[in-house]
Amino acid sequence: MLFDRLIEKRVASFERELLQKYYAEVENMYSKMRGWRHDYRHHIQTMKVHAACGEYEEIERYLDMLDDDLTNVETVVRTGNKMADAILNSKLSVAAGKQIQVKADAKVPVALSISELDLCVLIGNLLDNAIDACMELPPERRLIRIYMEMKGNYLYLSLTNTAGGRKKRTFRSTKGEGHGLGIARADAVVKKYGGYLTRASEDEAFSTEVLLPQSL
């Protein structure tokens, strides 16, 4: 009984920290977007000055800078589900900051029966692991592919990422204490909803597929 309570306490603490982390990432992304919008008028005035002086090359250079800046704060994925958008975009913003190319195709135009907490645990941990694995490679070889949609009454999620090292036959965390719990919690979410999870590993590539039944 004591051991069970200790495990429950540790899991509850982990879930609180996880939510705080993801909310902080989302808030950071939205803060950047608000800041860019606030500065929009200043950017227009700057380009007007360059235009008045005939400095068209400066305008082009300035527009390139703004384009790069906007790319870092722009919402990458619009699934049709607000919570899925928040989780995915917060993690993809982190990936972009680490020079990881992301190719995402996600459509979830329904209200999901999975709780927001469990969705955070599942998607967040899968993407955290994918990001960490990509960091074993040089920037030009870092890639994450995400596919997410409804298949009938099932939420389907496929995630593939490049990774360093040889093909792995076991799928366990190598990131130290605490991270293994994240993998176990993601697996527990799938089990909780009576879903299915498969993993596959090839040379420099790792993929995970998840099917979760939904009460629509």
C-alpha cells in the first residue's frame, strides 16, 4: 500500500510538471506572436523610411528578416481541435528552435473524448523523445514527420523521426531518471483507453503508431 501511494504521488507530481512545462511552451509561443503584432507598425514605418530613401535592397533584406522571425512564431499546425493544436504547436516551436525540420499533416475536426491531460502526456512525450533523438544528428539530417487524423471512431497518430546510432531492438529511455517515466506514462494512456501502440526502428529512423478509440 505504501509503495502504491508513493508511485501515485510520483505520477501526480510528474503530470503537474508536464502540464506546467507545456503551458509554459504555449505561452512562450503566444507571447512571441503578441510581440510581433505589437511591433508591426514599427516595421511598416521602418520600411517606409527605406522606401522614401530609395533603399530597395534594404527593404528586401528587412522583409527577409521579418519572414524568418514570423516563421518562428507562426502556428504550424491547424488540426481543427484546439487542444491538439496547442500541444502540437508548442512542441513544434521547440523543434524549430533546435533546427529540426518538421513535416506535419494533422486533421482532427472533432471533440475528442480523451482528456486534455492524457493528450498532453501522450503527444508531448512522443514529441519530446523524437526531438531528443534528432539532436543526435547534425541539423541537416534532423527530421520529424507527424500524421494525425480520425479513422472512423479512432484517433490515429503516426510519428517518425530520424535518430543517431544503430537499429535498436528495445525501446527504452536513455535520457536518465525521470524520462523513462514519461515513456511509461505515454504507454499507460494508450492502455487506459484500450488503444493500440506499435514502435519500429530502422537505421537512423524511429516510428510510433497509435490508435485510440473515441466516443464521438
